[in-house]
Amino acid sequence: MYCIPDDVDASTYRFIIVAAKRARQLQNGHRSLLPATNKKPTMLAMEEVRRGLVPYDDLSREEPQPLAEAE
């Protein structure tokens, strides 16, 4: 059974978005980071994200860059 990780630092929404984007990559021909099995791309993607194998950046936590002042 696959479950959404209970991570204080991450959200369920973020997990779903990252897994969905990874599933799309797998459907488009990217290789899985796990040993080859007969699993569907969505299940593979969820397992990869759950194990922390899919890197992603949390842009909401980055400091916004100040806009250049008009001269």
C-alpha cells in the first residue's frame, strides 16, 4: 500500500504535485529511479517521491529578489 508521507516540512499538496509531474515524465519515456517493475507510472512516481528520490525546489520558501529601482 502506498501512502502520502506525514512530513511536517512538506504538505500533501506538494507531494501530489511533485508525484504528478514525475508520473508525466515517466509516461513520456524517462527511466524510473527504482528497479523495473510492472507498476503504473503514477505508482512508481509516488514511490520515488515518498523515498526522496525526486529532487524539487520549494520556491515558496525562497527570499523574493528585490526589483531594480527605476532611474
